[in-house]
Amino acid sequence: MDESTPWLTAALRSRYLTTSAGLLLDSESNQEPVWMCPNSAFEKWYSELESILNLTLGRRLAHAAAESEEVRWSHAPPLPKSWFKQQSKRMSIINRDWDLRGIGQLAILELSDDEQKIIVANRANSPISAGMANASWELIQEQRFRFQWSDRGAGETVIQIERDSRSIPAPSKSVANWTDVETEVIETERLTDRARHEEKGVWCVEGNRSSIIQRDLILRFEALSLPYLTKQPRIADSRTDWGGVDDKETLVFWDGVAEASRRQFLASGELALIADSEHWIGVSKQHLSKQGLGVITSANSIDENGGVKLHLRAVFHPAITTGRLLGCWERSEGRHGKALWKSDENGHEITIRTLREIA
């Protein structure tokens, strides 16, 4: 039975464009790649990353979300200026956008001389909601604010704000340090085709609440996390190698992101049935491209123990995609694997083979 919501699926298909490289592009945000991610999967990935890096990353994620949201709205038409109900009109526009992205709804909780509080109802993720709410409130009020947040009950995040008199420049553009091959927009199946609207700011796919996460947010999250990794060594038994990446902090972060992605996939219980190398293309369509993480264009066997060389023209983030594919390989082969990623003008090459030699 098709329980999707027609107006929602049409709006998602119109705004988020699929490419032949397996990406989803936000047509209202300068063609920014996005990740259509089930919330439970993102929360598992995020908690695993904090555990692996032995860091509390909530503040970094919140500030990354605030910067990313500010940049997103810089690509959108200006909010209306009006003598009558300007604040409510601006908030209504922001909430319509948030509704489509599945990240909750912004509201005013308390505004007084002593205290100012806003709230995100039906939040998707607390740090992300807090950062995005503060950026949106700055947009509405046209001034800077400091913020801190706390959760209240199920699904509500309260953000306490105060005016910030400092002169803070707009965020600079985030830049991916890898090469994607440009591809054409195509019409193909994706998870959002089965999206069902539950309530304002909430939609689900096959019963799993999902939301839209921009690549820009992940890149800013990475940049804000790297300074805290200067004294942290790489994992001694890392299962991932990153060709052309020399910065030690980036290596540590990408190792953590890939391992968190691998663990999240294995914990999900999803299947990856691979009898020969050609089956990898179908597996990537199921577990990567439907969420906007990329798609395998060719797969070649390299040994008799399941080793494979995979080619992708573009990825949402190399570490997230590599970790997901490594999880697929381990689910199929039933043993631990290791992966090597590298990128050139032709896209991405990911080689996966068994972690230990088989006698």
C-alpha cells in the first residue's frame, strides 16, 4: 500500500534533484549536495563518532549548523520586510522550509527584557536544531545572538539567546578537498518518493523519520572539530587509508567518520547480498544513491577472497561513503575488511579487501 503524501513527495522531487552520480542536489541552495538520512541512522553515526574520537562534539555540531544555515539563507530570496507582522511572516517562511527538510518547527517561547527563549518543536537532532534556530532568529531579527540549549520533554529543544554586540563576519564558503565529476540530473527512484507527512516538521519513509542534511554542514562540522584532534593519534588498527590526505587531524577525523559509518550500517541489520563484483552496483543504488551518498559506476574483482575495486564519480563525503561500503563488504563476506580511498579528475576509487590474509 502506498501511504506517501503526494504534495510532499512532489515538493521533495522538485527541490532535490538526483544526478547520475548518485547525489541529491538542493536546487534552492546553490545546488548543494544533501544527505537524505533516517534520524535513527544519523544519531547512531553521531554517537559512534563521539565514542571513537573520545570527544563531546555537540557544541561543534551546533555551531556548524548555525553557520551552514546562515549560508543556506544567503542563497535564498530575502525575507519580507513589512510594517505589519514582519516577525511572524519571516518565521512562517522559515518553518515552511524546515517542514520540507524534516527538521522540526521554530517558535517563540519567551521574549522579555530579562530572558529570551525560542524553541524547536519536533526536533530532529538537538545540536543541529539549536544552531539552526539561532541562525534563523538572527536572520529574522537582523542581529547577532549568543545561544545555549537544553532538551525539554520528547522532541523539544529550548534555546536561550542573548544579544551579541560583537562584529561577526559572515561565514566563508566551505570547500571539499576532493574532486567530484560533474554529471547530469536524471529521474530515478529515491527514498523520498515514499515520504509520508506526519506533522509539521516531521516526515517518515517506511516508518522511519528522516531529514535533509547538507554537505556544507558536515564540512563545517569537520573543520570545527579538527583543532581538537591535534594530540589524538590515529587508531592503531585503522581499517581505512586515505590516498593524498596528509594532514594528521584530517586522517584521524576521517578514520572516525568511516568507522562510525561502518558500525552504523552493521548495527542497522540491513542486508548486502554480493555474489560477484557486478552486484556492487545494485548494492550501491540501494544503500548509497537513494540517500544521496553516491553510486558505483564500475566494480572489478582484484583477488579470490572478495577483494574489489570500486569507482564512483561523486560522493557526499568520502569517509561516510567508504565506511558504508566497508560495512556492506563485511556484511556480505562475513569477516573484517580494510579500504583504500583515493580521488583524481575521474572521481573516486575505493579498494576493499580482507583485513587479514587468508591462509
